[in-house]
Amino acid sequence: MEYTHEIEEMCVVAKGPKNGPAPIPQEGKWVQAKEVKDISGLTHGVGWCAPQQGACKLTLNVKGGIIQEALVETVGCTGMTHSAAMASEILPDKTILEAMNSDLVCDAINVAMRELFLQIIYGRTQTAFSEDGLPVGAGLEDLGKGLRSVTGTMYGSAAKGARYLEMAEGYITEIALDSDDEIVGYKFVQLGIMMENIAKGMDANEALVKAGGTYGRFADAVKTINPRKE
């Protein structure tokens, strides 16, 4: 290592306390993280691109510094879905430091990785106080039946009012209106469950009915409308 003349001319002053890094909570333990392999945890984070055209929710399950599991969910940008496909191959089996310095193809996914990196190394994970953390596969279980992301898609205009298009329950097929034309409920289809039933051999029309349901005072509606057509 090269030193300047000024440093070389200085005398040595002994360093006092050597207390190391502050311990962080990780999977039910307090850990002094000194190397990448000291880091474990499962957590989620959100990233966005420079034009804020789309966003990515990233879920990582890290064990001993290595990413064992990655769930990449995107919204708002068609190209980002292909970037996510590549990121799902890139991320697993990398250390979090490698992943932080990898090109994950899309700005939004890169930003999500940055946010997760901060959460993980500072011990701000979902599993900070969970003994031994969560097993690999826990991220996938977040999606529930049918393995579909929870999405909310709503549209409203001053001229025509609100249109519910997709809720946590599923794809909205009808909106229920009362006598004042106010929304009082909706009818939905859980697309993931419907596709699972079709794949098992169920007739498509029967699968559609089986995966359907209503919310709110749908049965009391004065009229119902198709939010995509009316």
C-alpha cells in the first residue's frame, strides 16, 4: 500500500476500543455481520425506473449470504416482464453483494435490489425475529392459490366515475350499483384457481363458475355493469 510523505512522517497512535459492528437482528439471533456469509433473512422491497413507468416488488430469501429464492413481481411496463424473467434466473445462487452489483436488466428491478440490500444488511427483514427464518419456498407461498400476484387495478374519470377492474379477490366481471348509481359490490373470478381447474380437466364454463364469487351488497344491486364495456 502506498502512503503519502505526510502519513509516513507521522507516529503511530494506538487504536482504543475494538467493539466491532453493532449486532443486527437476524432470524431470531443477534449477529455482528462482518462478512457476506453472516447475512440471512427473508424480505420484500419495491423499486421503480427513472421515468417511473413501472414498478417491481422483489422478494429474496437469503441464507448464509446466498440468495436461495427470488420472487420478481412487476406492474405497469410490458418490457419489465421479460426483464423479470431474466432476473429470476440471475438472482438465485448469488451472494447479496454479487446481486447488488449485477445488471438485473431493468432499472426498477435494480432499484428493488438496492432497497432489499439495505433492509437485509441492516437487519430490517421480515424474519428478523423469527427463529431460523423461513424455509426456501416461503416466498412462492406468498402468492397463494393459483400462484398469482395480488394486483389492484382501478380506473376513474370525472365524466363517468370509477371502474373496478381487478381486486385482491380477482378479475372483476361486474360492478353492482344501487338506485343512486353508487358502487355497492362486485362480482369476481379468481383466475389462478380457474386455470388450475381447467388444467385438471374441468370444463371451462364450469371452472369459471366454480372460481367466481361476489363481494359487498352485490345481491342488492339495482343494476350491474361490465366495468370494461359499459
